[in-house]
Amino acid sequence: MSSREEHLVELVDDAGRARGQTTVAAAHQPPGRLHRAFSVLLVDPDGQVLLQRRAAVKTRFPLRWANSCCGHPRPGEPLADAANQRLREELGTGPVELTEVGVYVYYAEDPATGRVEFEYDHVLKGEFRPGAPLLPDPDEVAELRWAEPAALEADLELDPRSYAPWLGGVVNRLLRPSGPTSDAPGQAVTPSGSSADDAAERSGGR
């Protein structure tokens, strides 16, 4: 876990244009630096999405339920390559074909660890093949479960503290895709269904 904190991430502006680089650790120190990230949702043939509960050793939002996997591409690295690497590392599965369904900018403060998420997040959908292996790394993933997206969106409203604050925006993009954003600026929005009203987690939320 500690070595990953030293990986480089790509700093970006509000339109997603590259503006330099820094380490994962530095990008997530208060007040946070806007950087490129991705969130993958694996979807089975019945339309259910795979959720992971983040391991207790995570430096940001441990033991919260989140999407299938998350990560940061290294500067200049293709999103699909970075995302499939994380699918392999976290879940022991893949590679899968990934489709970008949207992007959004969010800001969240973790009251438990003091770290900050300030990310230009590309939401990627992957088709999960029944029978594909799932071998989660216990240093990354505490547990897994499948959820129906509309029911998940409702539960995010009822019990936001059980979930990572970015998950609402990820599910929103899945249900209401805006398509790839490589040729258009991303729009900063408040993730629907997340803890946007929780000032402890979203001070100055976007």
C-alpha cells in the first residue's frame, strides 16, 4: 500500500487538461490537488454492478462500499490500460473491454484519515462475464457484493456514510451516461446520491 502512495498522478485543470504531475500521497494531502482518476463498474448480464468494501488499511475512506475498483493512471498512461491493471491487482480478474460513460469532478474530505479526494474522475463500465475469476486482494478489498443500480442509488440517499463519497456520481453516470469526454471539457458537478450534504466529508464540495 505504501509504495502505491509514491506513484505519480497527472494533475489537471477543470477541463481535464494535463497540468503537471505529483505523487499520490501529495495529491491527497489537504487542501488536495485536482488530478486524473478512474472508477470502474463491472456489470453482469442481469444489470447488477459489483461493489467492493474498501479494506481497513486504505488511506482514504477505509471500510466504505465503493465501485468495483478505482485508481489513477500514470501521466500519459491510457485509461483502459491503467484500469485493467487495477482490476487484476484488486480483484484478480480481467482484462475486460471498458467503455467511458462520463466524467465528473468531485471533492471529498475523509474525516477519519484527514486525506482529501479532489479528482477528475473518468467513469468506466466493463462487462463482467459469468464464471470469470474474482480473487480479491485482502489488502485492497474487505468484501464484495452485487447490487441493482437503481436500488443502490436509493440506498446511497438513505445511508451515505456506508459508501465512499464518489460512488453516487459513478452510479449516476452509469444510469445516465454522457459518453466519452476526450473531446469536450468535463463539468464539475455534485455526485448524485453521495454525501454532498455532509459538511464533514464535502466541505466546499463540487
